[in-house]
Amino acid sequence: MDFTLSPEIESLRLRVRAFVEEHVLPLEADPANFADHENIPEDRLELVRAKAKKAGLWAPQSPKEFGGMGLPIVAWAAIYEEAARSIFGPLAIHCMAPDDGNMNLLAKTGTPAQKEKWLRPIVDGKVRSAFVMTEPAPGSGSDPGMMLTRAEKKGDRYIVRGRKWFITGADGAAHFILIARTSNDARNGLTAFLYHKDQPGWKILRRIPIMGPEEHGGHCELEFDGLEIPAENVLMKEGDGLRVTQIRLGPARLTHCMRWLGFAKRCMEIAQDYVGRREGFGIKLADRESVQIKLGEVAHQIEIGRLLTMHAAWKLDQGERARKEVSMAKVQVADTLHNAADVAIQVNGARGYSKDTILEWVYRYARSARLVDGASEVHKMVLARFMREEGRDFWKWG
């Protein structure tokens, strides 16, 4: 592939860069712009989102007919990375998880009626959404085949019973995409459903405390005790639940990488600025070889992650599943984000450990990167399986 961005995508990238510089980065400087769970309060978020809409920088992943930008995935890679120069940037232009992945999924798999009812309000920013799949042990985690939540069909409705947890954004979400078991078939035993928060038969048991910081809506434990979902709210067809998860999670894992690269670059920006000013024992930190090696290693790893992410994005745009390419990017970028935050804190010293910068926020956020959407170990197992099956062709070109 040619890694040169088209003039149109490059222009958008620069517009996002300028927007974040002018409208989003200043929000981080004011402690009042951090709510109890260490994210931007929704009323203040709405103000900057209105500016993004006016600037034509809204919902890059969503179809134009629903109010999005309708961009290819390669463009997402460039734009999401720029947006994530600020920890509030992806939220500002509406490309943050879990809405990001849910909008992409609904655009690809929903019927026209489902898109109008369930997708459009999310794209508009009028409601938030959640993807409901993970369960407490011994239920499904990285292995969807272990799912215990069941949806029993009765007439033209499905009755759902079971429990889910670590459901990102559930507190305050209005639209939910639920994966539940409808048969014991190994490949076709899961089904995806759409439901609204006001439907009876389910509840949020708790908002699970985490290391933080948190996305809006936290990470919640849910209980289903008779939720009734009409057949018209099945996404795709009964038995297609595993396919739905694959359609959603492949691009969603990669969009995590796009945002994490922006966060990692921001860490290096803060580190570079500090070491260029700070002196000790008669020399600037930037002139110390030990500091140069630390920063150079992170720069190296960020660029590897960018190339892996862009390659996977390109393959997805070609209509391929890019499973091994996405797994490679996920492992690389998750490790890189954590290392970038760690190194930046180290060279900033006590300043980095304090809340005077966003480094400690990114450091805590980064620890989840090796867990969400498949632990790093699972992705390495995926790569080993591909290598076993493909042999020397694992490294083929094209």
C-alpha cells in the first residue's frame, strides 16, 4: 500500500488538528472540566461537540445520510490519531468507544428501519449506546462460546435471562446491543438484539469501581430477568450473533489503536517539552544520552504501531477481515501506550506523577489497553494459529 494520504484526507487531518488545538486542548487545563469519574462533564462536552458539528468534523465513521462523514477506515486512522492529541478529542468529534464501534456495526448490519430507529439518534449525539457481551465467570469473556445469558423465543418475542458485566457506557446509555444464546449450536448459537433502556426486565446492578479514568457511563454489571425483545429487533438473523461480534470487534480493536497512538504521541510531546527546558547538574535533560535513548525507543515503537495500524486499516478497506493484522496492531500499540506514559512520567519526575499534567491519567487508562477487546495473550494466540496454518505464507506480501 501507499502510505501517502490523499489530499482530501490530509486536509481533514489538518482541520482536526487545528480544531483540537483551538477548542479541545484548552479544556484539559481547567480542573472544572473533569467530572467525578475523571472525564469531561456532559454539559461541557455538548458545547465542544456543537462546534465540531459546525466545523463539519463529526462522526467520521458514520454514513453521510445519517449525519456522519462517511470516511474510509484509512481516514479514520489519520483523524482519530489527531483527535486523540487531547484526552477529550475523540469524544469531541464523536469517535470514542463504545459509540464508535456501535455506530459502525449498525451502519453495516442494520435494516433501514433499524438504522433509522437505533443508529440515527446515536450519530446525532442524542443518545449514548453500549455493547453487551462480557459475562462473569464461568460465562463468556474472550471466548464468546462460553456465553450463558439466554434468549428464549416465545411467539414473536425473545425472553432474556442472565448476567453481564464490565459493560462500558451502560450507565446512562439508551440504546443497547445485546449478545445472548439462542441455541447450543457451536457456530450459530448466539444472536444479537437491540433494546432500549426503558424496557422492563433488566437492571444495572452496579457501576463497577475501576482504576480509572472512566468513559461516560462507566463499566457496569447488568442483570436480565425477563427482558422481552420483539423479533424485529434482532440484528441480522437469529444465530448470527458470532458474526455480529466479529463485524464489530475487528474495526473496534483497530480504532482503539488509532486513539491510543494519539495519546502516546501526546505523552511524548509533554516529555519533549519538559526535557527541553529542565536543567540539572549543568545540563539540560534533553542533552543526556540516557534520556535520549528512552525517548528514541518510544518514538520507534509508536511508528511501528502507526504502520501496523494503517496497514490493517487499508486491508479492512479492501474488504478483508485482517484478523492477524488487527491483532498485531492491538498488541503493539497497547504495549506502546503504556510505555509512552511510563517514560513520560519518569522524565518529568514528580511533575509527571502529579495531576499537573495528564500523564498520570493516561498511565492509568493505558493499563486497560492490554485487556480490552481481547487480552494481549489472546491476540498472540491468534497470531500463532495463523502462523501454524499459513506457514511461510504468514509473511507474504499483499
